[in-house]
Amino acid sequence: MAGSFPPIARRPLPDGFLDDLKARFGERLHTADAMRRQHGQSEAHFEPALPDAVMFARSTEDVVDLVTLCAVAEVPIVPYGAGTSIEGNALPVAGGISLDLSGMDAILEVNPEDLDCTVQAGVRREQLNEHLRDMGLFFPIDPGANATIGGMASTRASGTNAVRYGTMREAVLNLRVVTPDGRDIRTARRARKSAAGYDLTRLMIGSEGTLGIITEVTLRLHGIPEAISSAVCAFETLSGAVDTVVQAIQLGIPLARVEILDDMQMRAVNRWSKLDYPELTTLFFEFHGSPAGVAEQVAAVGEIASANGGGAFRWSNLPEDRSRLWKARHEAYYAAVNLRPGAVGWATDVCVPISRLAACIAETKRDLQASAIPATILGHVGDGNFHVVFSLDPNAPEEMAEVEGINARLVARALAMDGTCTGEHGIGLGKQAALIDELGEAVDIMRTIKRALDPRDLFNPGKIFTL
Amino acid sequence: MAGSFPPIARRPLPDGFLDDLKARFGERLHTADAMRRQHGQSEAHFEPALPDAVMFARSTEDVVDLVTLCAVAEVPIVPYGAGTSIEGNALPVAGGISLDLSGMDAILEVNPEDLDCTVQAGVRREQLNEHLRDMGLFFPIDPGANATIGGMASTRASGTNAVRYGTMREAVLNLRVVTPDGRDIRTARRARKSAAGYDLTRLMIGSEGTLGIITEVTLRLHGIPEAISSAVCAFETLSGAVDTVVQAIQLGIPLARVEILDDMQMRAVNRWSKLDYPELTTLFFEFHGSPAGVAEQVAAVGEIASANGGGAFRWSNLPEDRSRLWKARHEAYYAAVNLRPGAVGWATDVCVPISRLAACIAETKRDLQASAIPATILGHVGDGNFHVVFSLDPNAPEEMAEVEGINARLVARALAMDGTCTGEHGIGLGKQAALIDELGEAVDIMRTIKRALDPRDLFNPGKIFTL
């Protein structure tokens, strides 16, 4: 099954190049087919693109040496974390080296008094939260998948907690980055804010490995709230659900999480996670605060939901209820893909001003209903961000073309509403035309920056845009 | 009185250039000495640097035309807002045109449901909040001075509310920017988050007009909280005050504002604003939330303050008490400068991890006490950010050298604590050596970006770094 993206030529390796790498990295350089295949495919619908070799880095020094060797030989490098991105962001479409950072998984420093920590890029978010729990701290960014922190920074990930705690853009204080000319730089210090020069931290976040390779990340943390409650509420209408969230946010209720799942997604969740929720548009909530504050939030949102046609507002203080709820939410992608046995997933996302969200979802739903391909809608409604997940028959290539059309209409709809073509997946291979539709000449400014920092186009070539 | 900064040559204007500008801009081009002098000085201690002319823009089209004319003639452009920056950020040290954007003061659009608005760059923050009040909305970033929104974006301003609401980095959704090659671009859309390509918004924020001229800004807004309380509490010890804030933040108490003022600053405030606070290290607080939530916050912080040696915790729900408090805080800079009649001000700031704040302030205070120059400390203690304001005798040039030494030691102290040389003032002219001490080779990456986007160094040359 093929995903369409701009063609880019594979670059041949110079003679003896892999021998040079082997001499430097020994057993950590892999050229076997199985390993190349594993790093040459994505979780989504894109055609595989194999690297020439895979290198497992253990340190920033490894990365500097790889970059230096590849610069001389003009060989591309594509950073690889957990492989959970879904716009083909880590596919080595021009060949070269897949730089696997998953072994750089040390938590280097936690400063509880400062509510921050520094980790290597390969640390995964669940591992980090496990480590922090006993200190009463947590790292809130949660894109669903158990991604690496470096990968999350590279794609500007966000997820279910962003409405309260922000995205990777807000969560990162400092990055250690290896640049295309082999420099090992730090983009900032550990202060919570700074006005010192250009914001290289934010320039690197979301650049998908095209400007630098992130090897260490300093993150803001939060205290685990004294009280946490969750709630579920089904709605007769989509607009009732969205209006509930808009009104709660306007009242300044500090929702920690609020997720929308449409009727199809609820059906998929019920089937996959063996649950029995009503198969209607549903909101999943989480509330953080003091016990009295959380109780007040629950009561206020319950009232707003009821006024907007919500059914029973089922809330709970019990951790087991909460775990079940968020486990179901986290598995929503797999639940959706598996609406058809043996199907392949295609996930897309857009983000619009929240006043347009109900209309954007409703129009999208009509478009989905006109197709026979099973598809679900779920989203981070507090941010105006939602996903569509398609369950594609791998033996029916015409479905791919149909989804391309639906996706193009979805992006056009979001842009017409002054929204963005991707809230949190990134551009990767799949949204390059959409990026130009969205930002026009600003993309030329991006290209100018890319050319200045990576003149030979060796860092993840072919992603975000072509040169 | 001279402030020391890297020398930069004034560039001569080509013959007939001002006539060309006059032909295009008519009466909006000013060449009279008085106007040039007004745009050639700063609020702080820097030596004046006069522009060759001042142009008052009325539209983005004006800015595009000016940029195009200046590009051909290789004449520098320095954007100018309210003139309230304090590191010489808007001084035209290489001559050229001071581009005054204060007349671009239209509030273009407010979207109450989306909690955002779009304004021209010359809108001032007090004007915006005046406009928003009846809609129940506010814009929280408050650097003290009644700065323009464009200037605040350019210097990555923050201020008293940053601990709760973030800085300009978090507040801006989208910028309209004229680039050095005369393009009129938008850096983003109105969605609350996006993963679409490089974060040009954040690259422009804090770039001090060296990469682009901001002409329009889309901002996140917040609902005016249902309840607001303020409080004042004096402490016997500096560490008692700082520990109070650290503990409150660790408990997740969502302080809206928390400011520290040392004994000297309290003396200055009492004198200037005719108040009678105890002349001890003092915290000013503000709490936002529901009535019950604010009461809970006040009670919790009151207890923490008392456990840390705080005196009476004087809190109030009355708007007039709150106004008096924040008026005194906003006038703190002028109060400090006027500790000596006829004095000139020099303000500096650093930001450190909050666990180091008490030590950083205490060491700084010892350094100040060894000098005869009156100086105060005040800061945004929740962020780890504090200011030192010196009251300099304009007829005693040796004081300037003495303050340079104190400032250099302050920066070195902050960097040794993994902090930054400026939390919110920017680099401008005054902190260029400090920036290199702080970020080393990363500054070369900044220079590479500057050269790529502005190869002739026409946009605010000589600021942040020299090429």
C-alpha cells in the first residue's frame, strides 16, 4: 500500500563508508535487513523506505561523530525514537543512516524544588512518569503512544493534557542539540523564562530532525495534584458536547483533560476495550486541584453539560475508574483501526479556533458518512484539535485514493476556518502541500533557514518540505 | 553619560534617499532634530544614537514599501513602539530610519468565543485591556510599562502575571511580519496549537526586530476571573519570603501574581507612592479563581507565609486596595530611580532556577551593600526572575563603571546557577557579552539565521550580537 508524497532520490553511499562507520561504532551499527526494515516503516499507511544502516547511539559524542562522518560523505541521517509518529516523520526516504536514540534512555537529573528534569532523548514518557511518581511529580504531555521525549520534542507533540498544561512547546526549557555542522549546542539554560537571543529551543521543537538532532531535553514538571477526578458524559448532539467545553473554558474552569469521541469511536472503544458506554458523542473529562476545587469544577461542568443536553454525568474519584477511562482513550487509535480485522490505519489531524470546532467536525462527519470506509473522530476538544482515524483494507488500493480526497477536504475546511493542517502530528511526508496552502510564503522563510543550517540537506531530507 | 556597547559604524545615506522616502510617505517622514532626538534615546543609561529620519507607518503596506526602499539603498531600519525598552533595544546605533509603529493602533478583531484577538503592533496593553473589559476578557502580560504589543512581542516581554499566564512566548498565536526581503508573511493561523513546520512565531518573538518587523499580532486572551484577591506580607528574612513562594508553587497553588520587593525597594515605594508599608522584604500577591477557590488559596498561602516567618498577611477583596498595590508596584522603577533627585536609571534583570533564587538575591544584595550607589531589588519571584535598579548620579561617570562591574558579577552569578542573563529585558546593546557567556556556540547558530534572513544586516543592526 502506497502513501503519496513528494519523490526524493535515494543517495548512494560512497564506497567504504559503512566500513568507516563500523570502525567507529562496532556492534552498534546494523546493516541486516530485519533491522533496516524495522526502521524503514511507520505505524501509518506510508510505503516503507529503508535506511542503508541503523546506528544505535549511546551518547551525544556518538551523535557528533556520526554527523561528522556523514557530513564528509554527504550521507543523510534520520533520527529515530519509538517509531510512533504517524506522518512518516522518521522514514529515511533518501536512504542513509537511521539514528536510533532509544538506547539514550538515562534520566540525568531531577530537580524537585525547581519542578524540572533533564533526560536523554530516548527516555519514554511512561518511564519518566514512573520515575517521578514517588517524588510527587509528573510530566503532563501525553500523546497517547509511549513515545520518546526526543521524538515528542521533534514533532511538537501535545495530547490529552494540553488544554491545561500546554504542549512540548511550553514543556521544554532547554535542548542539547547536534547541528548539521557537528556542533554540540545547548539552546538555553534551566531558567523558566529568558529573553536572551533567538528562541532556538522553539525553533528546534517541531522541526522534525531537519535542523538538529536532539540528544537531551530539560523539561518542566508539575506536582501531582492533591485531588483528581474523572467524568464521562454522553450527548445527543455534537454541538451540545462542544458547547459544554467552550462554556467551561470561557468560565475559566481549569479542565485538565477533555476529550471528544464520536459515536463511531465509542463503538470501536466498546468493542476493543470490552466496555458498554452509550454509543453517542461522548466527552471524557479529568479535573485536577484541591479536593474542594475539584468538587467545585465537577459540579460546575456537570451543570453546564446538563444545560447542553448531556446525559448522566458519571464522575468518579476512584483511580481504577480513571485508569479504565484513559486506557480506553489511549487505545482508541488501535480500536478504530481494528473496526475491520487486518486493516491498516491512517490517522490525520487538524486544529481550528474552538468556535468553529462543532461546524468543522459536523461537516467532516458528513463527508465520512458518504464513504463506506470505517472512520472515527476523536479529539482534544479544549484545543480545537481533532483526529480522524480510517480503517483501510490493505487489499483495496482505491480506498487510499478515497481517503486522500477526504483528508484534502478536511485540511481545506480547517484552513478556511483559520485553523491549521495539523495540531500535533507534524508535516512529515503527508502534509507538505497542506503546509504551503496554510502558510504560503512563510514556507520560503523556513526553507531559507533550513538551507542556512543544513546546506547539504543531510538532516532528515524530504520532510516538512522539499528544497 | 555613556553606556558601553560594541562599536558599530553609522552608515551614510545615499544621495536623494530621503527625497525618495518623502515622495512616498509625505508628512509621515520626519527629519527634524527634535523628532530624531526623541527616537534616538532610551529610558535607560545608554548614550543617544540618532536616526537619520523617523517614519510613522499607518499600515503593513507602508512597512513593506519602506523595507523595499531601504533594501535597495542599504539603509538600516529600527522599529520603534513606545520607547520603553531598557537595554537600548530600539536605539538606531547605525543610523538609518526609526520606524515608528505607534500609529498602527487599531484593534482589528476580538473573538470572545475563541478567547483571542488580533491587533496592530502599535496597540498598547492598557488600551487593549480597556477595550476588552466590557467583554469580560483580559490580556494578562504586564511588563509594568504601557508598552506596545509589537514591542512586547519583539523583546519577549513578560512581567507580573507570567507565573500563571506565561510570557509573550505563550501569549502570541500568530504574527504578521515584514521580512528583510520585503515579504509580508503570517507565521501561523488562529488555532491554539499547531505542528505545522518551523515555529516562525517563536523565532520572531524576542528577535528584537533583527529578523522581521511585526505589524500585527494575534493574542490569546483570558476571561476576567470571577474573584480576585490581593495580599501583602512582609518577612524578616529574604529566604522566608522566597521559600513561601517555592512551597506554594510546589503545592500547585495557581498564584496569579507574586512579586518580591526588598527593603530598599519598599523604602522607595513608600516615598514615591506615599505609603507606609514596613520597610522589609515584602511579597505582593494576587489570586484569581472562583470565590471559594480564591478564599482557599489565600488561606493556604497565609499559612505557608506564617510558617516561614511572615508578618501580618494583609489580604483584601477590594478593587481599590488592589489598584493601590499594583500602582505602587508599577511605579517601582521610577520610585527606585528617584531615590536620588535628578538621577538616571539603570535596570538589569536575570532569571535563575527558583531553588537558587534566595541565594542569588542574597549574594547580589551583599554586592549592592558594598556600593554607595542606591539600588533596589524587585522581581517576579514565581519565575525566578528579578531586577536590580540603580539610581545613578549623571555627573559622576565613575558610577557607571561601578555598576558595570556589579552587573557583570550579577550575570556571572546567574549563569553559574544555570540561569539566564536576562529574564525579560532582552539583549539589546547591554547584554551581548553575557549572551555569549550564556549560550556559547549557539550564538553562532543565531548569527547564521540572521545572515540567511537579513544578509545585508539592515534590520536593527548591532543588536543581540554583531556580525
